[in-house]
Amino acid sequence: MRENLALLEEVAREVFDRFLQEGRVGHPGLFKAEAERHMDVLRAFVRWETEEGHPPPHGVEEPVRGEYGGVSLEGRVDRIQRDGGSWAIWDYKTGSRYAFEKKWKKRLLFQPYIYAHLLESRGEVCQRFRYLFLLQMDREKKSFLDLEVSAPERREVLELMVELVKMAKEGFFPSRSRDVGLEETEDKCRYCLYRRLCRREDKPLGW
């Protein structure tokens, strides 16, 4: 992959230049600095791929769709990779590993299980899900998070998802106390994408 780095850099710079020409960058100076930061990420990613020696992906930007418990599901898998006798799903992120690891421990990550289910629905066994944190590529082990998505846990999480969807259809959108304080509810809800579905104003406190 290292031999393709020059081509990748050329393509990236063409995209950045087009954004500049179209005026889609905000402050030009800040954009140029951010563009260079992303070029560093690109180089770190290529270096990491070369050192790890991964085989070519089985699929990239792969659309997947299906259903579970009457709930329609769809997504786009960033990368499907051979993992021993099964497949692994890779998902590229620009956030921090810490935040995703914290959500995983609290069973608040549905994406790994949903994608694994959709992949297996078409006959491809998937046991592992990897988050790859592109902005942390220079921090070795902190740059990725490997998760086991075994069938028993998958069923448990997907059943929970079905129940949450049912609750959402009924207009039940409970907020977490740290997200919405009682005195801040109006401001916090003002820009919520789900406000028209939530109908919080129609419900008594505690719903």
C-alpha cells in the first residue's frame, strides 16, 4: 500500500483544493491547517496498514440491509476484512477510543451488533467488530478497539433495540439526567432532531 501513498496524497489535495475554490471551508487559514492534519492522518494510516500487513479488504463502503423483529435495518460497512475462518467488520471513526470503550462497557453501542447481524443475514459469519480511530493512528494500541459480537450477546442487544424502537414509536424518548436537567429541558430539546416525534411537552413529568 505504501507505493500508493503518493496517489492518495494527490487525490486528497485535489479534494482540498476543490473545497477551497468552492468556498466550502470557513476560514481558509484554519482549513489549510486542518487539511495538513488530515494528510498526516493519511500517512499514519498507510504506514500502519503496511506494518500490519493486512490482506486486501473483502469489501469497502458495503451497503447492508435487512430486518430484525420487524424493525428495518440498513447501513454501510466501511470495511469487511477476513478474520480467520470468519469475517470482521471495520468502522472508521474520528472520535476518541475512550468514548466508544465507555459506551461499549455500558452496552450503549448498537452498531456492532446490527452490522454483524446484517452481514450474517447474507451468509457471512461475523464474530469481530473493529473501530479504527483515524485521528489516533500515531498512538499504537489506542488507535483501535476490537469487540467480540457473539451470537448470544447479539440477540440480547437486538431484542433491546426492538423494544426501544417500540417505545420510540409510542413517543417515549426518556432523556438521561446528565443530558437534560429539569431547568434546562426547553433549551436542550430545542434543536433535537426527534422533537416532533418525542411529544415531551404533552407528557407529565416522569414519563
